[in-house]
Amino acid sequence: MFKFKKQERLCNKVLIKELFSKNKNFFSFPFKILWKKVDLKTSYNSKILIAVPKKKFKKALDRNLLKRRTREAYRLNKSNFYEFLKKKDEKIIFVLFYISNKILDYQTIEKSIIEILNKFENEITR
């Protein structure tokens, strides 16, 4: 359960375009989240895309570090979220945009990811 497989990543260009055109969004520092309910044909209930802008972090080293920290925090905390989605029979796609200007430590990012997953549960139940 603690793996982060290719099927969980949002790679389909059509889905990405659809997500950016019709979406819901919210903020949870240091992330901006765009999300949408969709009908996925995979066994996973959600797909995620993690984006760190080149405009704020010129060095690929910094962008990759932030993406790695975000992926790891998501990987370790997604199990309860997946159970919730399975129970509600919902499938979603979402993008996490890193919006902070500073490179934050892992604990801060993990706390934010947990908060985001809880907000998703509130948003979906509405």
C-alpha cells in the first residue's frame, strides 16, 4: 500500500487538459490544488500530478527536491484517503502546485499534505 505506482500518476494529456479547463480549487500553504471528479478506468481512485514552477526555482536540483518530498509525503499518507474514496465510490484527479518561494522542510510539507487530504474528504462529501 505504501508504493507510488505509475497508474497513480496523472500522465494522460487529455485528462490534464480537462483538469485545467474545468476544475475546483483550494489553497493549503505551500500548495494550490486543482481537482476534479472523473470516471477513471483504473483500480486506483485518484491520480496526482506534482508541479514545482521553474519561475520560482531556477535550479532543477531544487525543483526535484521539492517534488521528491511531496511525493514521499503523499505516498506515506494516502492510505486513509484511498479508503475514503473507495467507500464513497469516487474517483478524482488533482494537481499540487508548489506556491511557496522557499524550500520548506519535509515535516512542513507532510503536515500540509495531510491537511490537503482531509480537505478533500470535506470537499467530496459536500
